[in-house]
Amino acid sequence: MASEAATTPRFFVLEKGALGSRYDTEVETVDPVNVEDDAPRCPRCGGIIGLLTWLPPYRVELELYGEELGDFIRGTGYDRLISERFMEAFRAEGLTGLEGFHPVEVLRVRCKSKRPRQPLTVPRYYVVWPCFGRGAVDPVLNRVRTRKTPTCVECRSAGVDAIHGFVLEPGTWEGEDIFRPRGMQGDIVVSERFKDFVERHGLTNMVLTPTEQFVWDPANLGPAPLPTA
Ligand SMILES: [Zn+2]
């Protein structure tokens, strides 16, 4: 008999490695920096659901605070840089949910830490954007503090103040392997298949936390109270 755990999809929050970790790297975009005129908007209510999208030329300088450059680097907005090996494996295995894949020109790498005296390997990087997915944060079962009750059934945007674990509403996910969920577009969520992919290829500078255990609470507000029946 299949248990519920075996049939319910599991999801993970994707973040870059921590400050001070082996692959700690910052991105600085190089002038001219062009962005789209308008931010991504909800197709239903017109509310802003993301940051301005970066446009060409894709030129950066990297500041390496760790020891080596990883396969995943957080960009300045909603953009992320991935290494060529990440991109090739992602495409070869038919994973879904990333858009972009435009080559990024790395003009310079500034080493900000003491690292071993050996040449630094600089992978080719590509800019990607995790898609806005169909999966929606469960309005009842999450422990997320929001500024207001969401009014739009599409974007469910409410302004997140604190997260103490969340789950997706059953039936809303449509199979994307990496996406920004409705109701929490500021975070990147990935499928179990994506987690397996990262581990199998040993892709670096990615931290994956089960959504139920993910905590983000800069103002120490504590978990949202669960509704009482
Ligand atoms: Zn909306």
C-alpha cells in the first residue's frame, strides 16, 4: 500500500550558499545596465509580482568572497547565473521552469579572500529566470505572516513579512521543476526531481530546504498562528 508520503510531491526552497561559505560570490552588473520599463505583473489584477527584468548587454564583475566559483550565483534582481555545466545538464535531462539561458560576459573576478595560490577557474555563466509557476502557497496551512489578506486568486500577493514553513496547495502545481510560487513570488521553489538532479551532478552553491522547514524572519515576528477550527 502506498503511503501518503510517497504520493504527495515534496518541494524545497532554493537559496545560494551562506555568506562566508566556499562559493560565496557577489555579482555587480557593469554599465550600461538596461532593464525592462515595467516589472512583471499579475495577468489578473495587474499587481507587481517581481523585480525589473535585466536586459542585454549581460556583463558583470564578480566578487569572490569564498575560494572558488560555484554553479549557481545570485544576481542583482530576480536573475540568477548558472554555470555551463548546470545549463547543459538541465537541458539534457529535460528539466523545466528556467527561462533565459543568455550568455553572460564576466569582465573581471575580484578575489576578496585569501585563497590558495592556484589559477582560478571561471566557468562560462548564463543568466536565467525561474518562471512564475502555477503552484500556489496554501492559504490555510502555511506559517507565513503577510501584511494583508490576499485578494487576488491568481497572484495571491500579500507582502510577506515572515516565513516559518509553508506548503503548496494540493493540485496547484503543474510540474515545473523550478519556479516562483503564487503567493510567495520572492522565493524560488524546486521539485524533488530538481533536488535529485543537483545532488547527482554535485552542483555547487545551492542550499535546498524542505518548504515545511524553511524559516525567514528578519524582524523576529514568529510563526503566524494556525487557524483554529
Ligand atoms: Zn493578482
